[in-house]
Amino acid sequence: MPIETISDLLAAYDRNFVPERAEGIEGTVQLNLTGEDGGNYVLHFADKTYRSEEGEIEDPTVRVTADTKDWMDVSLGNVNPMMLMMKGKLKVKGSVALATKFQSLFKGK
């Protein structure tokens, strides 16, 4: 199933979450995505569980701000996130530990 929209990506996160990889991980990732198909999404992790929802919370563990296309490219492995951060196109605020572990919590990463 091709991943073409943020809704597709969130559904892929749901399908590909690996609970064993999230043992001991607790926190929230706030995605603030701009541009076409943008929006605000909260990803909740709590010891081997995961869920996502549309919306925004006040004090996430980590906040990620990016253009939707750039975030899709990062999530699909098409671009190096460090390169986008150096260009100011990807902003991460909060727990660097959760931000760096995020992608590894899903199959294929």
C-alpha cells in the first residue's frame, strides 16, 4: 500500500509499530506539520503501547515541526533528518532520546 498522505503514514505507523521495541519508553511526540496536508498530531508511547490522534498537547516529550512533505521523506527514509535540521527545515524541541528512537519503534526501520 503506497504512502502518499499523512493519513497513510499514520495508518502505516499503526500497522508497523513493534511493541517489544518500545519496552520502557514513555512519552509523547507532537507533530506540527505545515504545508499541504499539514496538521497537528500527537503520538503517545507508554511501555509497549502506541496510539496517535489528531490535535495538540501543551507539554509533549518532544515537538517536531516540519513541512508535511519533509516529514514524509524522513519517515520513508528518503532524506537524512540531520540534513533537514541543519537547513532549518526540521525542528526538534525536547527529548532528543525519544526523537532519535522514534523511527526504530516501527517495522522496516
